[in-house]
Amino acid sequence: MKRIWDVPSDVRTVHLCACSLEHAAEIGAALDEAQIVWWVKPPSAGVLSFLQREAQVFVDRARIEEATTIARRVLAPGGAG
């Protein structure tokens, strides 16, 4: 799973979606295949875990439309997985 420190300093990212870690991994693999920069903020742990139960996926702002299409395909019922 990629994290914020894996993003090149010249790339600005935006929020793509919130999903399970499993879906985040699937989306990430598809984003890698499309050569789109991405990273994941995993669900919170500890005392505040009730506030955030899903992984937050972020992508290169310049490629948000293409990334949205990929995420929708993965998250659609039946998935593309």
C-alpha cells in the first residue's frame, strides 16, 4: 500500500474515494497499471477508530477523471478485480 511519502514532491493529490483496504489495493493496482500516482490513508486505529473505518485513496490531481473511472469500475457490483 502506497503512503503519502511515496508521492513525488511535484505531484499534487486529491481525494478519490473511501473504501475497504481490499478495494484500495485493487484500485491501487489498476492505478499503477495506468501509471497514475496514488496513495492511501489507512483507517484510523486506536481510540478514535470509530471516526474513520475506511481507507482514503488519493490520486494525482491532473488525472482525477481517469482515476475516477478506474475506481468506479473496481467498486461496481461484480467489480473488475
